[in-house]
Amino acid sequence: MQSVPNNAKNAVTSRPDRALVAKGGATPAASGSEREFEYRPEDFDTIAKLIYKRAGIQLSAVKADMVYSRLARRLRALGHTRFSQYLAALQRDAESPEWEAFTNALTTNLTSFFREAHHFPILSEHLLRHRGRDLSIWCCAASTGEEPYSIAMTCVETFGRFDVPVRIVASDLDTNVLEKAREGVYPEERLDKMDAERRQRFFMRGKGRQAGFVRVRPELTRLIEFRQVNLLSAPLPLQGPYDVIFCRNVLIYFDKATQADVVRRLAHLLRPDGLLFVGHSESLFHVSDVLRLLGKTVYEPVKAGGRRVA
């Protein structure tokens, strides 16, 4: 959802599933008198407009209660008593650090190691096809790090060593999840579905007070540069071309116009023979003039050779 700008994360996360969805007015379930803070339908409408403008995230009325619970923490921390008061203060200062907290609060991060596992053998095959040159990968919805670390593990396994000829950039809109990603520390149960060889090769088990947690080995962490990036930024603050871009489970949180704008700018950063990976429920047929489906939610630039993914 990138947390989604997010990225959605990062357009945003984490979004991955990186953000909150759809647009429209809101009718909060409880009246202002039943809540700690006054929260009116027009407050939700303002929030929806602000987060859409800032991160491309669309909020539907069914998210009104979740928005309240997420932002109530910010009102409490800042000493506000009404949502209108908080929003007025936010809008008075376009450079306020509270914008970051506001955006972080409204991005959702759902991710796991080797999620949508069918993409990683395709990634490995693509890297081998172009071995002999320095390669670059951008993961634009890094969330708490599971996806970029899965990409890095795939690179190491593909080349059989840690000093791979691959530069990996991992970005998200949400600064909180990026910090967790940089730390690379996870509850041990997050690795339950990972085979023992991978766990031993890429993670260190915690001891003492850190028992029950694992840390990504520094040899793997060094392969990744973590950056905050808003996918709505124009121009994007990254230099291509990239051999591979992962933008999975982010685009579904944007409307069609925002999707098209983001995808066209991503396509511009791809090599002519590069690949764009998207989520299993995402389709890019509305930008078929720039990207062509290879199969299994993998796309290539239209000017590429039109090969198929097995």
C-alpha cells in the first residue's frame, strides 16, 4: 500500500494490500455524542478528499468507523477534542509533520514472505536471462519488508551467492512500516511456511529477551535500499531504467484514472525488456497501449518481444 500512497503503500502499502478503499460520503455508525471525539459525516468527507489528493487512496463510507479509530489516536496525542479542529489545524500548514502521521494512519499493510509465490520463479528466470549486466529491481510497496526480502532471497538463490549483481530499491509511503522493514526483525511464526534451508541461510534466531523473534541476516539487508516514495509524485524521485518493478496489491486501491497515471510512469522506468509484476486481482487492460500481459499478472512494455510466461 507501498503502505499505499502503501505506493496507495507508498500512491502507497503497504499498502501492501496497502490502503483503504473506495470513495463516497460517510455516515458514522455512532453519533458524535457517543464517541470520545466529535466526528461528523462532513469530517469523513474531508478526510477522504485529503487522503485521495495526497496518496490516491479512495475511502468508502464503510470505512468511516475504521478511519475514526485510526485518527482518534492522533487527536488524543495532539489534545484536540473534535475532528474538525484536527483537520483545520492539518490544513493550515501544508508542511506540518502531522501530514506524515495522518497518511501513516490511513494506510493498511498486509504482506508475507513469498506471497503470490508463482512470481518468484519468473523473477529468477528473468534474472538469469539477463545475467552479465548489472540488474535493478524496484519494489514499490515494501510494507514491513517481507516482499523486498523475498526478492533479495530469490536473487541470492538465483546467483548462488550474496554479492549479487542486482540493485534493489524498496519503497513505501508509510514511514512507520519502512522503519520496521529496515530493522528486519519478525516474530518467528512469520517463517512457518518457509523451508528450513531458507530460514537457516537468511535469518538469525533471537536469544534471551529476543527469543521467539528472528532477524534478517545483514548480508541480505545490505542488498536493499529502503526509501519513502509516494507513487503519486510527479516526477517519481527514482532513476530508471529498472529490469523489474514489483507493484503488487497497490493499484486496486486507486481509481482507474490514478491507476493509469501511475502505471504509465512505472512503464516509463522499465527497460524495454523489463517486467512489471502486479497483484493477483489487478488488471492493466486499460493501459494496453503501454503494457502487454505475459501471463500470471506479469506485464512487459508493448515494444518488447511479446513472449509468454509459462
